[in-house]
Amino acid sequence: MTKFLLVSILCATSWVTAQAQPITDYAQTITDKELKELLYVYASDFFAGREAGTKGQKLAVDFLRDYYIENGIQPAAGTDNSYFQKMELKIKGTTIATENVVAIIPGTEKPEELIVITSHLDHIGTHDGEINNGADDDGSGTVAMLEIAEAFKNAADQGYGPKRSILFLHVSAEEKGLLGSKYYVENPLYPLENTVANLNIDMIGRTDPKRTDKDPNYIYLIGADRLSQELHNISEATNNKYTQLKLDYTFNAENDPNRFYFRSDHYNFAKNNIPIIFYFNGTHADYHKPSDTVDKIIFPLLEKRTKLIFYTLWELANRKERIKLK
């Protein structure tokens, strides 16, 4: 081997290490401690169950907006710098006023292309005098998004901003029929044709008691290969490299009787030919009940699942070519 070739290889290796190292550094800022602190606030009685259109939901969107302001993450275009995409929805003959919360970290090289990450900010509110705080549904997805946003902002501040833009979209009225995400895709703040993929997080803080395999080191993935085999492959490779969770595709089957593929906010993106991944822990006995409380969240597992989504988002935002449709 010539001296020149050896030096070239060493330089290339050094460059790859220098580029790869910050990824794990920023992932480490996602901690179970911070997730827990955020969720004990977000799934508290103060927000009265966050039902779309209620005072509790208004307090929740203010909390999310303030988080993005405090972390220096800018509002999306079309929100009049308020972070709110306001909408009026007609539900069972009644019109309610609600809002999606939308923030963005602009891309450094391809800012016109976007990866949209979603979770729903609402829950089912108060019934028969009992508050349904929705710690798992979808408090877990909401705080995961906040931690991911903070990690990406830290990276951007230190010169490792994403090549593509990342849109943080907290949608309202999911519990009313996926209405907030439906409103967004019908009134997009950025062109849908420029949306590369949607990663949707809905319930990732607990485990499914119906699993015969009682190992908690898993996550259900739904939809990754429906529109883009490349997205599925990237997801698998990213997990193998960084998190080593068991990726369970049980509910991705075309004949899944639960029809989860059609039951969360990613579906409105998929209907518009945008590749999606839906991250999900499965249902449990506390689903849509007052007993879906923070003390039942498995925070080290929530941290690991959140890191998987962070790493996948990083790869999608920074890879040279946008992923291809089937």
C-alpha cells in the first residue's frame, strides 16, 4: 500500500468518524428523566384531558408553543409566527375552534424538502367527572417529539443542522376522527409534493399485555413498506445500527383485523402518497380510560423508542437522495 493511499484512507476514516460521532452525542440528550418531567406536566389534571376545542386543549397548545419558543425553534410558515394552524371543525353538528401546533427546523441544503413528524396533542377529555389524561395516548408521543426537536436544535446550533427541513406537527382532533391531520394535508403549510416522509408517533410509552413474547424491548411498526420499500430498509438498518429494538410488524399485515394502519394521523399522509412509519406500542386495559396515567409509563423504554425515531429522522433528513416510492 502506498503512503499516499494509506493517508487517504486514514483521512476518510477520520472524516466519517467526525461526521458520525455527533449523531450519538445528540441522541444522548434524549433522556428518560426529561421525558418523565415533560409528561408529568403534559398528562396532568391541569389540561383536563386535552379534548379538542376545550380550555384544557388550549392550555396544552400554549404549553407546546412555549416549549418551542424556549428552545429557539421557529414557527412554521403560515402560522403568523404563532405556531398555531387554526381551524374550525364541524363535529356532529357542532363547530369547534382548535389548532395544530407547527414548528420547523429549516434544512441547510434542501430546505424545500421536508420530513414531517407527527403526534396528536389531544385526548378524550373529562367524562362522568373523571379526567382522562392520556399519558400514553398520546402524551408519550407528544413528549417524544419535544425531546427529538430539542436534540435536532442542539445539533443545528453546533453546525450539524439537517440537510432537509424537519416539520414538527402536533395535530389536534385525532380523537374526533383524525381531523387535525386531515386539515393539514388539505391545507398544507408547505407543498405536499415536497414532503419526503411522515413519521407518526401514537402511544409508545407502554407494552402490549397481549404479546406472548414478554420481552419489552420492542416497538410495533406499521406502514413502512406500504409505499416505499426503501423507507422500510432504512428503518431496519437504522435500528440495527443504533437501538436494536425488536421491530414487530404484526399490525402491518394487510388483513390485520385491528386496521391500525387506518386509525392514526399518518393515514392522511399515506392517502396522499407520502411514505409513512407509524410507531406504536399496542393497546392495553387503560386505553381511553382515566387509568392511562403517567405512573404506568416505562420511561427507559420510552427513551429507547424515542431514540430510534430520532436516528431514523436524522437519516431521512441527511441522506443524499430522497427516498423513492415503490
